[in-house]
Amino acid sequence: MKKFSFLLVVSLAVIFFSCDKSDDVIDVLNEDQVELNNTVKTVVASEELTEDVMVSVDYETDLFSFAQESFDEVTSSTKCAVADRYCQFFQLWNRYKTDQLPEVSIEFGDENRFPMTITINYGDSTVLNNGRVISGTIAIVLTAAPFTDGAVREITLDLVIDGIAVDGWKRIEYTGERGVSKMFAYTSELTFTFPDETTLFRSENRTKEWVSGLDTKWDVSDDRIEIRGSVTCVDSEQNEYSKTIDAENPLVRIGTCRVIVSGLVIFTQNQIEFARLDYGDGECDNIATYTYINDAGETVTEEIEIGIHLRLRDK
């Protein structure tokens, strides 16, 4: 079971009078002293829902990008039967239900096929084997093969995933060393629109390392990805905050699970910590617990479900 532990600290009023203090000095505050327009539970649950959505987006992007060497002029048809070689690639991933495959088009550049543009069109509804439903498009422009020094992928998203719209851009640069590490630097600016029409703007600066699984590109069962870095967020109810992944406890994604299975993240506001979230020890489930200090000064622990968008008026 995953576990949350919330450390509620220093309100904005304290910040203005203590900016010269050591970063190691932390005052623990009650829940009602945190400067948010929603409960801590609501804010964290909404952000972790976007994290959950981006797990699928990033995985789709990587799968098609890493398969670029298999694409050629023969296999780049946008209308292919399931029996055709091009579509067999996707079946081998065991990623989609039955023959419900996205429509993919490839545009080749003049220099050794690059820049290459991969456009993935999920239509009105494409269902993943894990039950997630995707519609819309992902466009990926590759300057070179993904594991080439300095290779960049520029990505444009216009998607709806399980009812959540995702719009914006993402940039991925290969920063690893061939034969040593498979590391990428991620930056992005994305807007998420939830079914209740509330929104969340999210700016990302992270690294991602494929620890295992790239040697078996058609088999997702051995895929393991570690994510480090931070995001900053502003939602439609004017909650502003940042989230940083603990350097010693990166977020871990595996190919056989639709949710993050372990890792620790720290939520801050104006560089002051107000929450910690622990995804657990590797178990594939979407049940978590969170701990916070209530307005009576008592430590409270409750369960929460990853992938649920909460609103203050509802909770």
C-alpha cells in the first residue's frame, strides 16, 4: 500500500518575516494555516491525477519514438490492416485492446530520415490494455534517433485521457551516455482540464532514466523507469505550489502497472514545505494513505485513491 505523509509548514505570513533564516528551520503548522484555497488533500489529489495521466502520455511517446528505426517508407502508411507489418509492431507491444490501434503517420526528413515527424491519432477512442481510454493526437518531431548525443524530441499534445484534456508542449533531450546510461531531460508546459471544467497549469523540469527494458522493445513487462526533478503548478482556483521528487527516492514506473509504484515527492509553497507524498514500496495499486496535522494539532492518517480529482465544494 502506498503512503502519504503530510508535513504542514510555515504560512505566507511567516515567510515574509523569516526569509533570512536557515533552510533547515521548519515550523510545523496546522492544516488551516496552509495558504491554499482548497484542502491539502484536494490540491495533492488533483496534482497526482495529472501525474497519473502523464505516465501514460510519456509511455506512449517513448514507445513510438524508440521504434523509429523500425519505420521506413514501406511501413509508414496511415491506413493499414491489422495483418500489415506496420500494425504488427503495435500488437507486439501488447499495449492496446484487440485490434483497436491508433492511426500513425510518419514524415521523413532529407538527412538520414531526420527530422522525423511521428503523428499518433487515437481517434475518438483508443483503449489501452490497462483500461485507459485515449482520444486526440500526439505529434513528435525527432531531430535524430532518440539515443544520439543531443537528440531532441519536440512534442505537441492535444489529447483527452479518461475524460481529462491535456494541451501543450513537451521537449525531451537525450543527456545520457551511449552504453552507460539512458537518461533524458524533460521540460514542458501543459494545461489539464478536468471533467468539472477546473484546470491545472503545470510546468515541468525533470530527468527520466530507463533503468531496464529498452533491450526488449516489444516486451513491456521488464520496463523500469526512474523520474527525478520538479514541477510548478497553478490551478483555476489560484492555488500555486511546486512539487519536487526526493533525490534519494525517485518516482518509479514499471511497464506492467498503470500507476507509479514507488517514490517520494515534497510539495512546497514559496519554497516552504507543506506536504510529503510517498508512493510506497513497489506494489502496483492506486490506494494510498496521507498523514497531516489537523487544526487541533493532531496527526491524522487517512486513505486516498490515486487518480481521483477532488474539489473543495465536494469534499
